Amino acid sequence: MMDEKILFVDDDFNILEGYKRQLRKKFRIETVLEGGEGLTAVTERSPYAVVISDLRMPGMSGIEFLSRVKTISPDSVRMMLTGYADLKTAMEAVNEGNIFRFLTKPCQPDILADALTAGIEQYRLKIVEREVNKKIKILSITDPLTGCYNRGYLAERLQREISISGRYGHWLSIVLCDIDHFKTVNDRYGHQAGDDVLIAFVQCINQSIRNDVDWLVRYGGEEFLIVLPETGLEGVCAMTERLRKIVSQNKIEIQGKTIQITASFGATSIKHSENDKEISLESMISTADKYLYQAKKEGRNRLIGGPLLF
């Protein structure tokens, strides 16, 4: 028996019982007697691989029902059953409901079974395609080594965060961080060791930030940018100082050797008011970069944070 569920909608109870008897050994069949009940089933008991409806039903036609199913459950494959007299109407409904196939009544069990099998295969292809597209999208916005977001994603998302901050008058902070003397790690231990250090550094950051609120971008080779919505300068500096200590105390085992790293941090925060100048992501990043440069100039392994510099 195929695992995917199929929903039949028909106002004739005897016809529905006949479908169950004919198909229950191969398919998981559920039945309802009218379109409204069918919409409830699709909304509450999905996913259905195939939704198959009679054309003429009291209250809600099969055309209207399947069109609404398309909105509620776009992955479900939609089919229509109709008598010969309504064949032209059914064909005209194909585009409106994006109907995969229509079948004439009475439909022979083997023809119906073949159609349902084809519908399930189509449904499986849709699911695979959706998962592939999801993975492609994730790959397009993330750094393949560390798994955090890439710079391509940064511009769109950070500008949106700035707009939200301005709309509601909430705090928004960013931190630009850089692993100290990272070139030495690569030169001494090799680039694979350097990659391991980057991964370990990102793990330290992810353990220090809020998973569902804050987000992390690989800004450059060993530079990362942390975005902290709803966080003011005092809060971001407290979090970053904790992170700085964690990084400096973390021991990374690579190739039988222990590597300890430090990092430098530049942080800034904004809180809009009606009288503020227009704030851009470039001004925020530039400010954080200036504070980061100051942290490096003063000896590295430290945090410098301050207000936005226009």
C-alpha cells in the first residue's frame, strides 16, 4: 500500500463506499460528502497527495472546491470526476483549478488506480522539487564552510532590520569581529587548520547569541558580523565581552596540537527617533569597522563599542 493519503469528495455515499472497496488494498483512502467538509479535511488533516472531486455537488461545485484546495494545499495533486455530459465544462476548469487529470464516470477501477498512482508520483516529484529548491535557496545565502549567512544576504536583511527599528523606535546593534593574527594560523598549521578555527569561532558565537533573534554573517575571510535586534549598546557590549572571553579561553584541538585564538570586536547601536538622520546599513557597518580598527590598534583581544558615527 502506498503511504500517501488520497481524499475523495462526492455527494453520493454509495459511490464513495465503492471507491474504498475497490482501492483500499493499494491506497489510503479518505472520503467526504461535500466541498465544505473537504476544505476542512484539507486544512486540518493534510497533507493529501491527491484530492479528487466530483464536478457537480450541491453547495460547492468541484471546480470551486479544487480551486480553493489549490490555495490551501498547493502540493496536492487535484483531479476531477465528471459525467460525459459535463466533459466540456470539466476541460474548461482545468486551468482554473490547475487540475492534473479529469476522469469520466463511471470510472473503471484499473483506470482510476492508474490515475491515482500517476497523481501520487506527481506529488512526490513536487515534494522533491520543493526540497531541492529550498536547499538551493539556503546555499545561495549561506557560507558553505561555516553555515552562517553570507554577504549577499546581509544587505537585504540588515536594511530590513534598520527599517523595522526605525518604524517601532527599537534598538538595533551590530558587532564586527575579526580573529586576531589569523594569517599566522594558516601559515603555521595550514589552511585546513584555518578552516577548523573558523568553524570553532562560529560555534562560540552561536552559543553566545539568541538563536531565533540574532543572526551571523561571514563578512570576509576571518571577519564576521553579528546583528542583534532589540538590543542597545549596553546589552551588546555585555554580550560581546562574554563572547571575547569565551573565545580567548577556548582550546581548539587540531592535528594533535592545541590552538588558542583571540578576537577583536567593534560594536555600535542605533535607536531611531523622528528627528534622526536617515540611517543606512553602510553607516552602521562603517562605524563598527572603525571601532574594530581601534580595538586592533590598542592591542587586539578587546572590544570597542560606541554610538553611530555619521
